[in-house]
Amino acid sequence: MIESVKGTRDLLPPDTRIWNRVEAVARDVFALYGYDEVRTPVLESTELFVRSVGEGTDIVHKEMYTFTDRGGRSVTMRPENTAGVARAYVEHGLAQAGRPWKLWYAGPQFRYERPQKGRYREFRQIGAEVLGPSDAATDAEVLAMLFDFLGRLGFTGLSVSLNSVGTVEERPGFIQALRAWFSSKVDALDADDRRRLEENPLRVLDSKNPKIADWLADPQGWQSRARDLERREVLA
């Protein structure tokens, strides 16, 4: 008997009725906020994800389903959909319309991760993107829409936490301070974290290393120490 590939699953009734309900609610709510549906290919050029997701991320290094097709091209089964939506936006010249584009999507994504309860290598995702403006009001509207969507599905007691890696002007200094601080503790980093530190220090913050988790448990403390270390290096 041929079984489904590890990390994938069949959707059977009555589960398919639940999935259809969720997608129908998404379609109704997103339309109220002026979003149109976009559908991008499951297969994309590998370069798209290397450039957009980041060469230093675990997604690119460990989790992508990538292969060379018969034409000798490196293609990847999409691990996320934002990059494909942005590619379509540029490729089809949507920016020339001179207005924001509100787009939503639903469909399968693929990541080579260890299958566990509730997590699969093929997973479905619903998402929304606004292309054009870059203002806080747009971000707030997306959050309001998300709360509306989840509320109609029956979720209650929801809250939101916001984080920031600083402005475009502040970020280079923050990254430099982060690299300096972690470099002082490089002996405690594993091979993956050392690679992240070299390629993209911000990715070290996603480390599953328990020592790093303990260090980051006091964000004000380690950020202050990182800034101090950076200032000492500049003075030196």
C-alpha cells in the first residue's frame, strides 16, 4: 500500500467542511477591508527566497524543498508566500497604478521540518499583504482585520504584542552592537549560531540554544551591555 509522504496529510470530511468555512470567512472579511485575492505559483525561482527571506536564515539553509528542473533551473516549492506576492507585484508592474495594492492569499507552503503534532512539511496558510504604502496606519488596519477575522471564527481574549528592530537609520548600529555582544560569547555558540552571527546577527535572536534563551530573557540588560561594548570598541 502506498501511503502519503511523511509530513503531509489528507484532508477528509468533516475536516474539509471546517477548512472551507475558515476560507469563506477569510474571503468575506478581507473583502470588507478592500483586499483582493492573489494566487501565485507553488514553484518559484530559488533565488527569490534567497534574496527575500535571507541567505542566513534557517528557512534557506535547512527547510526549503529545492531541486534542479529538467531545464537546469533551480526551483523551490514555496516555504512562504510573501516573496511570491512581491515578485508578482514587481513582475506585472502593479506599482505603476499609483495606488496601494491590498492582496490576500491562501494555499499550501512547504518546509522540511521535523513533523510533530500540529506541524507538517506541507501546511496551509492564509495571509495578507499591502504593497505600496509604508505607514503605521496601514499596519494598524491589518491588525484590526486580523482580529475581525479571528473573532468571527470564535476566538476570544485576543491580545497583540508589538516588537521593533528600530528605524532604517538605527538598525545598522543595533546590528553592530548585537554582533559585538555575541562575539564576546562566541565559545557558547553552536555552529548554526556562529553562521548566523556572521551572516545576519538578528537571526541569532531566533536561536533554540538554551543559553541564548537565558541571555535574552532580560532584553533591557543584554541590549544595554551590547551598547556599552559597542561604545568601548568605537573609543578604542
